[in-house]
Amino acid sequence: MSGKSNSVVPRSGVICPVLKHVLLLVSLLGILSGCFDKSGDSSPKGATLSGTVSSAAGSVADSDINDPNAPYTANNTPDQAQSIPNPVMLGGYVNVAGTGYTGRSRSSGDRMDFFSISLAANQSITLNIADHTTGDLDLYLYKDDGSIDLDNPDNMSRGTGKTETLTVAEAGNYIIEVYAFNDPDNPNDGYSNYALVVGQSAQNTAAHTTGRLVLTDPFVPGEIIVRFRGDNLNSKSNQTPTTRAASLGLRAKAGANNRAMLLGLGDLQARQASFRTLGITAKQKDADPLRQFRSTDPEKQLKMDTLQVIKALRKRNDVLYAGPNYIYQAQLEPTDPYYKFQWHYPLINLPGAWDVSTGAANVIVAVIDSGVLLNHPDLLGQFSTDGGYDFIRDNAISQDGEPGIDNNPDDPGDKAAPGGRSSFHGTHVAGTIAAATSFGGGGIGVAGVAPGVKIMPLRVLGVGGGTGYDIFQAIRYAAGLSNDSGTVPAQKADVINLSLGGGPFIQEMQDLITQIRNDGMVIVAAAGNSRTSTPAYPASYDGVISVSAVDINKQLAGYSNFGSAIDVTAPGGNAARDINGDGRPDGVLSTIGDDSGNGIKLDVYSEYQGTSMAAPHMAGVVALMKSVYSNLTPATVDSLLSSGKIVQDLGTPGWDNQFGHGLIDARKAVDEAALLESPGSNPDTPFLNVSPSSLNFGNNETSLSLSMVNGDSGELTVTSVNDDATWLTVTANAVDATTQLGSYQITVDRTGLATGTYTANITIVSSANTVTVPVIQQVGGAGISTDAGYQYVLLLNADNGSSVQQWAGRAQNGNYNFQFNNVDFSAGQNYLIITGTDQNNDNIICDAGEACGAYITQIQPKTIAADDTHSGLDFTTGFNVGLQNQSLSTTAGPLRGIAIRRLPDKQTP
Amino acid sequence: MSNNIRFTATIACALLLLPLVAACQPKTHHLQQQDKLPAVEALYASQQCGRSQSTPSLTWIDNAQQLETSIKQIQGTILGSKPLTLPELDFQHDIALLVEMGQRPTLGYQIALNRTDNLHITQGQAHLTLDWIQPPADAMVAQMISSPCLLLKLKRGDYTSVQIRDRQGTIKAGS
């Protein structure tokens, strides 16, 4: 293979996108290389390139992969379980016998990988399946009490999608099993690389996501929701739901053909018949029967059987959908896939508020902004019946192709020239207030604060901003007052959101605000982003709720205005950080569009930061209050704010010029509204709310903050705060002397600690409840006895992408010391160095689930020329288990795009 | 994957590259100062380019890898967006410039290429005039942090550095 060009082979898999593009460009350059001027170069031949590849912290390789060159230790039984650290990023491979690539386990199979690990409560275990079309992998968790019963796991995730996720109920020692399911109808499938992630990211896994089948999820044992494909209906047979269910050994309990049915499992005998019908008891080609789980707990047994039947149903061509009959309880949690990145909602205690209300359809919030993408899939159906209005008079600002004002508030974008990308600011704001939100499974995109209310989109901002006159007209329209449109809405708005600012105080605007406030409208505005106390308008008008911005740590955002006009604060974000470790910037995530290509792509989301993002949190909460208490007035909101009843007090006790009365608390707000609606209906239920819910110091952070607040009304006192590690210190920072609620500083001291991973718990006891916050930190660049497996380090010709030399070998103390001899620079060659594993033994490194690295980094690969340094070429390799593997984007499936082929001849270290 | 499929895929990719190959011309001399001035073309502009510093910057991009890195930076981490597609650049004859205004407190700031007489070369330095747009002092603007940028393509010429000025002649950034 040496000296030949790499193949450019589209196929399944994922590679670092940047590296992929770089390699594609390298290939392009290779094809175009005949055009280049190869001037004579007297650079020396026979150079030596050397360096060290280090394993990324927490990297571990499965000890029995398909690559026969890699070291081998079986981990096929609980007794053979491979010990792994916590947190960990592990790359592995499993296959059913007779499936997959030629290699160590193709013939005999490597169906199960077992790992031994110590886990903290509430940690998540995520299995990323590199190619779920060739391998349906499942995840099992067993409490390691010395007698593992493989037929009776403590938890299981037996979904059919790209990931399996479990959450640990209690701390302890566990055995994790990765298992290759074999579909009897597709006997050639049953193999895949995988990446197993524990504890590195604080993933807030959304329950009931597509494909998920988890034993501990709340669902009705023995009940299944099924919808059959209509095109497979045999109309001549006149199958009734009863006969159709009976043909599968199930009982029809509700529903009808062409819509969802509720089916039930029968007694033990009937279940066995159902198993036979669905092929669950079929023998595999390697004579390994499909697993039959057995528990002495009848309910657990029924839940296991239910999941087993669902998984089998999903394999049938005539089944469109099969899933558990989930039990939904307060508190409501959205199932929209990106909700897990919306840290800003738990920060204001919003899930608790949704238990009381998600908003009423007769409540309207006017979004006076850049217009809204009316066809955004997360906003369809969320608008008031009047449809809104476009009040931009200046066509140069509007750029909507419709002269003057008009009744179309759709946002055409605000880019000044073709080829760029617009902000779609109003769409982002509207999404925060009322993006469509699903609480019952499924859902798309993000959640909104008050998804049940309606948005009145009023367009006043375009290219370069907008004018005070146009805003004046929009406010009048929202209030049902005469305006330049010649019309008024059938129902005026209840709340106005103004995520805009600029210009001086104008008496006419103050008079208008006073008038509509007296008429009952609540007006919310962004305090401004100039980090100044100089009053900004409209936020500083009397009668307007001025909202400053905080970050994920409830600290005033660096850009936020402050001063005497601030009434309240809300999340505005800081997109330069990722404190919660979810792999996304800590900005506010909401709906936008993308017009950088042809047309506008609508199902798009991004994090923005600013007081523009804080204001709609407050406007949404006011809308929830109005939904609960229809007589809510601006004066009532002001009173509740100043009394501290609907906020979490931050900074100086009481009002201060950074946070106003404090951080808006959605649960408290709707509770107070409910109390106003039905006095005496809302007994105090104080509870301790601690955020963040976990702390990950990684190997760099030394200090993080922890906020403790009362999640509801009533008296609450923190009675003790303790930790269980000598390297951890908890210090009261800004704490109320009576209640001990407030902000605490958590610091770690790594002095004298050996390289490794450390976990601890902070236990906070209050008069109402006890909260435990798990803490993880790492010392040193690599975890204990970890490495990234058997690596192939390739020297690539940067001009044409061909593999020139290869070093291959195992790690020494987590490092790979490579050297390439006789490297030819005589013709001005440039080189790249890439490394990776080949777990599935397809002779291609850096597949999905395989370790990958590049000099200097995958993000910034650097070419090496004759006059560059040729020693000390150090870089890192590790398993790519980031968001790209979770495929939350709309792309149908992963593509590897470029194949990095390893050489058959390997040097040994 | 079978060899046949792999071969087909390779051929498909090669076909995609044919226009590039066909565009290859014998090596030409770089444009000299007495030739017509290098053409400047705007490739991409946005108000959200991910720069967290408030100071302007100029990045000279003369290879495909740097361009990919810059695109990754300016496109940010949008969920669900399509990869940014740009016209092909022939770095033998072109360079790209990423001009960034730095972080700004609101929307309404942009960098634009609107003039035709925007480029002059003196003593090996290209002087490029761009519109450095900021909202009027009394404008009402969205209170969202922005970081505007403009990605340009320039023909190579007798210059080894670039200086960016606004219409008032104020130097904004240089390479």
C-alpha cells in the first residue's frame, strides 16, 4: 500500500469533521498536484521524524477487539470483566459469530464485553453505537455483589437506535455489559464498533427518546403501544385489532387499525406463545439462544418481557411503531431532543412550574423584534390568530420585498449582502418564550418557557436595527390601540417582550408605556449589553420590567448592564464557556434559521447570549403566571418581585443594582399566581434546590460555585454542608446568615495527589430534604492505567494523501513513542501525521468509535515541511465520543467520507 | 465493503473533481502591480462568527487547511445547519482573508465590501478599504452579543501583507 493514494470511500462511520475535510482537501491537492510547480529543493533526504502520542485523559480500549495485532485479554464473562476507571471514554468492538470483518473474533464471535467500574449515583452510562445498521447493541448494568446473574440485570437499555443510555440509581461497584443483539431476520448483521462513555459529561438524558427501551423507565408492565403500517393491512381479511393482536400472541386493549393500539401481554403461558410467534426463542446460527431474562420479582419480570416483545415488534416490517406505555407524572420534563442543552430552564426552576402550568392558549405575548420565521417547525401553531404585523417603513431596513408596512411579520433575514448568514433574532426570542414543547414523548428541537401561550410577532428590526417610530406603532398595535396599520388585533397582547434597546428617553414613549401598563399589559425589556449603569431605553422607562443577564453560575454576565433600573435577572448565558460539560457553549439555546445557502433552512437551533435572551425568560414566566391567574396586573407582578416571593435572591440581600430583586423563579411565580387565583390552595412546600446538580473539575478547574435556594415557598434552612474528600473544600461565599442558603465556593487541591481520577460527594442537609452533589476531578493528563489501545501512526504525504510510513504498537504508560526514518523532503514534500485504532479490523483507522488523533490536533492538523522541527512531534489520541456521534443533527446517518487506510507492514516498537 | 463498491465510490468522487482538474492551467506568473488590480470577492459574512475578543483581527489564509479551520470557527456550533459551502479557491492564485470586527454588544454591526476602488498596493502591502458598519447612535438594536466577520477572496499579487481600513481611513487590522 505504501506510496499509493488513499481511497476516497464513502461508507458508514464518523470521523472528526475537520480532519475529514482536511483529508478531503489533501486528496484534492493530490489530484491537482500535476498542476503545481515543483521547484527544485535541496532539502535533505533521509530525515527522521519522531514524537510521542499521548492518550487522552480517561481513554481505555476494549481488551478483546477484532484487530489481531492488538493485545488480547478476554472480557467475555463477568468474571473476566475488564476494570475501567471513572470517568472513562472507552472504544470497543463486539460481533455475533460469523458477522463482521475478518479478524480475531469473526469466526468465534465476541458477543459480550464486560467492564467492572465504580459508579456514583445519578451518573449516566452512554453507549454510542458506531453503525447501528450493522449492529444493534444493547447495554446492561449489574450490581457487583459477587454473584452476577446474567438473566436478571439491575437495569437494561435495549433500544434500537444509535445510543443506549442508563442512569445509575445508587453509588457502588457495578458490571457493565455491552451485548450484540442478533436479528434473526438479518443474520449477517450483529457487529459494530462502539464508544462507551461514563461520567465525563453531565448529560441530562431526555427520557423516552426515540428508540429508547430502558427497564427502569416508568411504564405499565405488560402494555405496549403499537401502530401497524397501513400498507401492510390485509383489508380482505378484515383483521380486527383483536385478531391482529392475537396473531402475535397479544391482547388488544384499545385503539384501532390505522392508528395506535394498546396491546397487552398475557399470562406466562401466553407470553411464551408470543415469544415463539415473534421469534424471540429462535436459535441463533451460533446456537446461542436469544437471552431470556428471569427475575423473582413478578413485576420486573413482566417489564423485562414487555421490552423483549417491543424490541421484537420493532424488527417486523408491518410495525410502524412499538413502545412502552409510559407513565407520566409531575414534574413535567420536555422530551424535545435539544432540551437537555437548555440549562437555563432548570436554573429558573422551570420544570417545577410546568407541573402547575405550561401556559394557556388565551394568553398572548407580543414579540416586538425582527419578525419570526413563521414556518419554523418548532413555532408552527404557536402564533396568535391575528397573525402579527410588519411595521418597518424603510425598505432598506426591511428588505422583505414588500414596500412599506404590511401584514407579513415573517423574518426575511438581516444580512447586509448575499452569501452571509442572518441572525433571526426574533425567532430565537420567540422560541424561548413559546417554542412548541412535547411532554409526552417525541418532540422536536427545543422547549419554550410557556409553550401553551401564543406569540404575536411584530416586526420592527431589520438590517442595522430599527426606528423608535416603528416600535411605537408596534406597541400600539399590541395594545389594541390605533396605529399605522389601520387595524388592531382581535385580542390585544397580555405581555410585550422588547429584546431591543437604543436611543434616548422619549416622553411620548413613556406616556404610551404608562397608558398600556395602566390597561393591564406587562412590558418586559432587555437591560442592555454595554456593561454600564447608564440607563438604557426602553428597559429604563417607568413601568417596564428591566431584565439583566446571568450566566450558568448565576453570576452577572460580563456584558450585562446594571444600575438603578434593574428589576430582575434571568439567564442570558456566556457562550465562551461549557461549565456543565454538555459539549455545548453555555449560551441560551433556541430556534433560528440558516440562510447561508439557498433559501432558509428552518429546523435550526443555536446558542445566543445577551440580555436579549434574558428578557424572554421573564416574559415567558409572566405569561405562565397570567395563564394561572387571569387577573394578573403589572402592579401585582411588581409587588411579587419586590417582596422577593417570585425570585431567588442573588447578590446583596434584597434588591441590588446587578440582579434587581433576584433571579426569576418560575415555580415560585406560578405558585404565587395560583395562590392569588385560589387563596389557601397552595400550602408551602419548601425544598432545597441545588445547582449545578454535579460538578466536573476535569483536570484544569480548581474552583466552581454551587447555588442553594428554596425551590418553593415556606421556611427552609440548610443545617449542614459536608464533603467526604480531603482534597475538596466547601466555603460559604454569599450566604444568608439565618437560612444558610446562597452561594458556596467549591475548590479542589491536587497537591500531593497521584495521577488518576477522584470522586467525592458534597452532602447538603436542609430542614426539608437532603441533596447530594457528586464531584469528579482528574489529576494528571491521563487516568489510572488508561491508554487508547493499539495505535497505527501514519505518515501521510500532505500533497496527495498517500500513506508513506506506519508505526504501530501498544502504549507504554499511556504514550506511544513513534519514529519515522528516511523521510524524503528532497522534492519539497510536506507530511501529515495521523494516528488511530482499528477495532473492527477493516484496515481503516479513525472509524466511528475508534481512537483518532492528528499532529498538532484533529482540529488543526499541521503539515510538516523540511525546515520544520522534526522531533518532539507530540500530540494526543483518543476516542471520538462527542456530539457528532449522538447525531442530534438532522442528517440521516453518519458518514465517514474519507478512509485512512493503514499499511499492512507494521513496525513494532 | 466490496472492492466493486469502493471502486465505484472512488470513481464517483473523481468525477466530482473533474471540473477542478479541468481548471488546471499551466503555471502562470503572479499578477504584477502594473497589471489590473487583484480582484476582491466576498465569500461569506455573518454577525455571529464566534470571536470572543473585542479587538478586530485579520487572518491571512493561503491553504485549504487554514480555510477549513476558519470556516469551522465562524460557522460556530449551530444544531441542524448545513455545512457552509464556498466557491472553490485555487490557492496557487488566490488567498482568503478573514476580517473580524471583534465582539460587539448588539446586532447592527457588519463588515461589508461595497466599493469597487477598495484595493491599492504600495510597497508590497495591499490596502483594502471595507465598510465598517455600526448602528447609528440612536438606532434601536437587538440586545444580543455579536461578532461580525467577512471572508474575502483575493487574487495573489505583488503584496505580502494586507492592511484593512474603514472608509474614514482608520486602520482596523493588518496581517
